[in-house]
Amino acid sequence: MEARKISLPLLIILLIAAALIGGFFALTINETVAGEWIQKTLDTKADDATATDTDDDDGNTTNAAAAAEKIIPSVVGIVATNSSSVYDGTETTVTESTGSGIVIDERGYIVTNYHVIAENDQIRVVFSDNSETEASVVGHDRRTDLALLKVEKDGLAAAAFAADDTLEVGETALAVGNPGGLDFAGTVTKGIVSGLNRYIVTDDGISFHLIQTDAAINPGNSGGALCNEKGEVIGVNTIKITESGFEGMGFAIPADTVKEIVAEILQSGSVSRGAMGVYLLFSLDANIAKAYNTGIDYGVMITLQENGAAEQAGLKDYDIITAFNGAEVTDMYDLQEKVFACNAGDTVSVTVYREGSFLDYQIVLGELKEQ
């Protein structure tokens, strides 16, 4: 399958290749259900989770086996099917891709990676007991690579989620999923948390803050669980580095990010972010400042989207944004994160550099549209 590249000195691919475009329908979820899930499923379960010591073959006590036993029933296989017509429409090609997912609520809610299910006609979920059922898409968020599915099935085992602030570099991490497809369903690999808050940017300009692990992550693990020795989910596996000569560099979406995005999808069916209505041309540094005689060597040069929020506020093409809500802007991705942390309708302050002067503007943000 074709892999999606990440803008690092190394080649990073998403474990299940798929285009990050397309639309999905959203189910209507009442706020009572969403509130119950936010308060109970994510918060209470992690507090109640306990690890039971298990003896290995040498008589040594380990929590890994107990953690695996706890989390495996909550990790599912995702089979996404896409049908497309070829030639004159008389023939149909059917393609399948597989990934993993995590049951987060006994009522049938499952989280996975967006790229696992993107642009597919049918989604099937295969459970640890080999039963399977079709799933519908509640909502998705392309910018965090998360999607929420819903199945109609009783007796599901929901995973417990840990809090990000409990994570430490060096602690045990277990990656659970279906590497290589459903023939290897429920595979568990063991490593450690190698790093926290790793900043990665995709070729299409989407930035992530991720957990790094050396637990083996392979194609098919996307959407599966990265968990601690209590069997609590600390992240959702999403990408890895595959450059020759490098091993043991996988990444997972942190649990707190998953909680936040899933809660918003449950409440509204989508994720809302603010938008300034600008195109980000490039980040400034000393070399660019010298080459283009910009006058300053930091900030982000922009052009305007027609009738966008920035244009309405008075910004102009080729302004250089140097500060957002009083905080210095270091580069394009820093500015992107600052804007995305705001909601549509928020009023923000922006400082721009134009023709030798610093100017302040108040911008009422619009809403970011899915690409």
C-alpha cells in the first residue's frame, strides 16, 4: 500500500495507507450520553484500574501479562472495504485494508485512526472472540488522525484510559493490535515510553504532538492501543519511522488528546477549530530575511483568503505575523497550533510587521473547514 510521508529527515509512514480526504456522515448523539462517557468511561475507569502480578516462566513477577490480558478484549480489528468502478463501469474493483481499534464504551463506541477508515464504503469490526459486525462512523478529525465508530453489540469490554500527566519516559509500554492483518490479531509487543510530546509535521502541513515508543509497531497496528502495565490506554498507535538503519521508533496519539477529540465528536459529531483565513507562505529566519530583505528574521509571512477573517480585520497580503494573543510566533506550525487551540467566533489579537512597522489587529476567527 502507498504510505504517507512525514516531514522529518527520515521517512515516516502511516501504518495503513489511505488518503486523508473524504466525507463521513455523523450520528446524532445526545449530550447526556456524551457527558456520561466523558465523566465515567475515561476518568473513573482509569482510577479503578489495577494490575495483577503474574509469574513468568522463571518465577519472576511481571505486570505485562496481566496488562495484556486486561487490554486484549478491548482491542478490535477494523476491516475497511472500498468499491470502485473501472473502465466503462461494467467492472467493480473491491479493495480491503485492515487496522485496529479500541472499544472505549460498552455501548459500542470504538476509536481508531482516521486514515484506517478514510474513503471506504463499508467498515467491519472484528472482536477478540472472532465475532464481527458492521460499524457506522460517528465522526472523525483529520488533523488528529482520529475517528469514532459505533457498533450495535452487547457485552463489550471497554478499555480504561490513563492521564497524560502520569506518563514517564522509561516506563513500560505495550503495543496491542493486528500487525499484518487479522491473522495476527491481538499481538502484543513490549517496549518503553521513549519520549513525550514529540513534534512531528506531515507533508501536508498537519502537526502532531505524540508519544514515542520502541514497542514494535507494524502495518495493521494503526488505531490500536499503547498501554501501560496496568492495562490502561496511554495512546493510540498511529505512525512509525521506517528509514533504513532506524529501528524502534513508533508514535502514538496521547490519551488526553483522544479523550478531548472523542468527547467533542460525541457531543457534536465533528471537531470545530478556529481559522484566520490566511495562507501560510513560510517561516522567516536570518537567511530568508537577508534574501528577501524582510526587515525582521522571525514570524510567518501570509497571504489572505478572499473574504476571510484576516482580510475583514484589515490584514494585507505579505504581512508577517509576529505574535498571536501576545505570544511570539516562532514558525508556521507554532502559529497553526495557536489558531487551532481557539474556537470559531473567538476574538484574538495578532501583531503583524508591515513596511517597517508593527501593527496590532483584532480578528474574529472563522471556522476551519475540512479539506
